Amino acid sequence: MRKENKIDPGLLGRAMSGLVLRVLVAAYIVYMAWKVLSGTLDGTSPIPEWGAWAIFSAFALAAAVFCAFAVKQFLLLRKEAEIKSAVQTENKNPDSKDSQGSDSNE
């Protein structure tokens, strides 16, 4: 039978809000890149077309890397939010060897 770990809602909320904010930042980076590219293709920008494509590619790559970082951070924070039942039982039940050793010293 598989043990299910409980999750701390405070830490999970922090992880979720961090993920959402990072994804929104990545989406804004893609939006800025699209505006540069579309402005150049419309002829309203002094940037040459190859330069606009280079800027768009660099921004899109940066957004993809930022999204990968966001997911990695979310997974790490979610793992930290898990409360393992084994850790809780160790803190509640003292080890029998420690209690016997302290009695023999008295």
C-alpha cells in the first residue's frame, strides 16, 4: 500500500503563485518580441527584417528558458511542501534506545 504525503497549503500556495507569476513574465516577453516583429514587418520600425527575426528568436528562447526555470522551481517548492508521515512519527515517538541509555547513566 502506498503512503500518501500531506502537503502544506502555505508552501504549496507560494509555489503556485510563483509559477503563475513566472509564466506571466514569460508570456509578456513573448508579447514584446511579437510587437517588435510585427512592427518591423508592417514597416513602422527602423530595424531590418533579419534583425527583428533575431530579436524575436532571442526573446522567444529567453521565454522558453524562463518557463523551464519556473517549472523546475515549482517542482522543487512542491516537493518541499510535502509533509512526510515518517518524519512526524519520529518526532512524536522517542527512540527506545535513547530512553534506556539515559536511565543507565543516572
